[in-house]
Amino acid sequence: MTDDRSNKLAALRERVRSKVAESRLKSRRREKTNDHTSTEDDDVIEISVEPRKLLHTNLDFEVDETYRMRRIASALIMIGSILGMVTGGLILQGNPADLLTSPLFSNSDSVDVHGMVINETGEIVINATIELVDIKDNLVIQSTMSDENGRFLLNGIIVKESLLRISKENHITVERTFVPQEIGVDAITLNTGEGVRKEIDDSIIEGWSLEAAVSLSTIIGLFTLGTALIGVHSSIEARRGKRYRRTQYLAGIAIFSRGLIIFGPVLILCGMGLLILSKDGFEDRMDD
């Protein structure tokens, strides 16, 4: 009994030793396998880290380049808009009263008025009486007669709305309302008969008056200043880089500021071109 028990214990110890040895061998094998795998992973990591660094560097470069183009575009739009403001200021320089009396727009205080008198068949009429009449007081200011060529001349007529009365015996009297001009008056036709025919010179009812031209100039000047201010806002939007389409629309409106006729619009167009190249740097484009 004792020998059998001793043999069984010895066999059990042997099996335990072999199990422990086998377990240790497997553990060593796993450690070697893990060490090999870790080495390969390290190699992969070292290889993959470099492209990530390179990609990050490229992204930083693109962001910097986009921001730089936006700043240049903003500067170009700003300069073009400032030129538009200068142009608007030149159009509006002084007040309308000064503009009316400036050498560029003012007329002479008085002019010499000349013309010709003819009949219904186109023949000249001599010795017709020509009178310059004050419209308010109906007083004759100056008078003369048509010469052998049917022509007449009135000297030193004040430039204001006046009445020219042309008469001759056995002819219909013509009363023409006109504004004296250096180019004279249109030929006056005296028809045979009696009575009075009233006429209004075309220069009174046609064309632009000087006051209307000044009003139009004022409107254009204000429009120029308004579009130039929109251009300034567009420049600020370009620098902020928030909304791409809004910035381009504002810059497009700023072109109508016509800074120094062509230089301002060209600068604004160049700025809009740079905005197209840098549109991916705007926040609303990044969201897309």
C-alpha cells in the first residue's frame, strides 16, 4: 500500500513538472511573438508618422497662402473703392450754386442776338421791325430793322427768358419767346395777313437746362459715393473671410464707383479674381 501510494505521488509530481515546463515554454514563445509584433508595429508607426507630418505641413501652407491672397484682394478692393470715393467727391465738389457760376458751366451775362426774317416762300423780308420786349413789364428794351439781306442784330441782350416781336405792314406779327444765345435765333417767317402768331423757341422746351444737368451730376456723384462705400464694406468682408458669395456681390457693386474712370474698377476686378482663388478659405465654403 505504501509503495503504491509513493509511486502515485511520484507520477503526479512528474506530470505537474511537465505541465509547468510546458507552460513556461509557451509563455516564452508568446513573449517572443509579442516582441516581434511590437517591433513591426513600431516600424509601421515610424513610417506612417512622416506622411502625417507632411500632410499637416501642407495644410498649414495652404491656409497661410489662402489668407495671404484674401488680404491682397481686400487691399485691392479697398484702393479701388477709395478711388471711387475720390471720383464721387470730384463730381460733387463745391455746391450747385458754385458749379453754376464756374467758368466751365456759366454763360455770359449778355450776348449779341442775330437772326433772319423771311416770308412763306423763303424770300428775305427787308425793313421788318424787330423789338426785344421785357416779358414782365411788356416794355420794348431794344429795336432794330432787318437789312437788305433780311438779317438783324441786337447787341448786349441779357441772358434770360425774353420776347422777340417781329412785325411788318400787311404781315402777321410774330411774338417769339426765347432765351438769348450766341448762336442766334432760328429764321423767323412772316406770313402775309393780319393778327399775331405766338411761338416758343425750341431751346426752352427741348434739351437739358443747366440746372437739370447739375441735378443729374449730383445724383451721379451720390451714386458713385454709395457704391464706393459698399466697396469698402466688401474689403472688410474679404479680410474677415466669413461669406464668400456676399463678399463677391458687394465687390461687384463697387465696380460701379468708377474710380478714376477705369483704374478703380480694374483693381476691384483683380481683387475679385483673387477671392475666387482663395474661396476655400472662407468659413461658409469650409462648411460645405
